[in-house]
Amino acid sequence: MTQDELRALIRTVPDFPAKGIQFRDITTLLNHGAGLNATIAHLADMARASGAEAIAGMEARGFIFGAAVAVQLGLGFVPVRKPGKLPVETIGIDYALEYGSDRLEIDPSLIADGQRVAIVDDLIATGGTALAAAELLRTAGADVGHALFVIDLPDLGGADRLRAADLSVEALIQFEGD
């Protein structure tokens, strides 16, 4: 399927979660077998080209796409979790959100020193979560140079923030301020 065909499978929900927001709902893409398969194939091609040796995904939608890409490539998957979800010793990072803060954690034993890890997630908006994940993975010893997304919202500047942090950014679909 082409990127335009995949874009057509993503439902836009106006005024969610607040008035004026155009929410890009991927559940309609997830529910379309051929569309989901094509999305994973496109992301896997990008990850393969990046030289990834493992895939990391942020909770929760990054788990869906990241784990599927890892399976497609025969690579391991590193879950980047919300705090308190992992039953082992973790390392974590606090990061700022538009209205508050959040925290991500990983099991550092899943990362080999210098291992090339690509981040995969559903959407890049302001980039805060992806930046925090990259920093956390780098702290664990990973070589994180690529971040791959299904959707980019370029008007929010997240991809540019990631590029400024030495990450190559690729997305299958862009939704510009519409």
C-alpha cells in the first residue's frame, strides 16, 4: 500500500482531547489488516536501512509498532516503560511535558554497549517522549541514531528537535496543520 493509501486509513477526530485539536486516530489503521501489514513493512525497511541491531518502543503504541518491526527483522525489542512497570532494577529519566512532567524507564541489561538501537513509535508531535527515550537508551550504552514514526505532525516541531539531538527522523505520513 502507498503512503497515501495508509494516510486514508487514519481517522481524524476533531476537537479531541480539546477544542481545536485534530486527533489522528491510528486504531482504524490497526484494524485494517493489509494497512497494518504495509505499515510494519515500511517501518521495517527503514529500520533495516538504518542498520538497527535492536528496536525500542515507548509505551504504549510504540510497543505495537516497535515489537512488530522487531519481529519482522528478527531483532530484539526494548520496551521503554512508564515508571514502576518493570520487575527488575531500572534506569530512568524524567522529562518535561507541556503541562507537567513524566518519567520513562528501561532495563539497562537489555542494551549491549554500542548496540545500534532504532526508536519506533506511532507519532512524533513535540518530540519530548522520543528525546527522553533516546537519552535514556544512550545512557544505557546504546547507539541511538534513528527514530521512525508512522505519523509526523511537522507543525509541532518534534522532528526538528530530534534532528537537533543527532537523530535521523523518518515518518511514513505527515499531517500538516489541517
